[in-house]
Amino acid sequence: KWCCPPGRRVQSSMLGPSPPRLLTEEEYRLQGEVETRRALEELRSFCQSPDFSAWTAVSRIQSPKRFAEFVGGASHVTPNEVSVHEREFGLESLFINEQLFEEEEEEEMGNSDSFAG
């Protein structure tokens, strides 16, 4: 208490907590992978517990065989689903989106010249 003047303590408490640090894209992606893996293991574990009503679940899902394979340890996505996801959201998609945005910006710049008249 003796090292900080009283005014400084009041000023820092009035500012409130500092905002949280935002994640980088890599940290966000990594956290998503870790948390998804953890949640899938938790779900798989619950589905194997005595508290889980397998018959009720199986009667409500579209693909009981696929669900049983997941509970047994198989992946929650098929290779085809991975492929579709990569096409839509992977690096290929990012490249295409960048090209589209560049073309839109060029068109907008071209159009703004005509209004300068």
C-alpha cells in the first residue's frame, strides 16, 4: 500500500478490467480442434454409460449404424463430408473468396470514377 499513491489506486480501479486478449486465427483453430475432440470424447463416454437410453436414441436418429460406429470409436464425419468441408471452407475456398473480393473492389473503384464527373 505504501508503494502506490492513493490517487493511482483510485484511477486504476475506475478503469475497470482490461479487455481480454483476442485469439489469433491459429489459436482459434487449435482451440476449436481441442474442444471438439474433448466434447466428442465426452459424448462418446456418455453414450456408453448406463444412464444413456440407447433404444430411445436409436429410434430418433437417421443412421443408427453410423451412430453405433461413432460410439465404438469411429470418426464423427465421413471422408466425403471432410472433402465437401475442405472445398467449402478450406484453403481452396479462401483463395476463391479473395479473388472474388478483389474483383468486386476493382469494379467498385471503376464505378466510383464515373460518379466523380
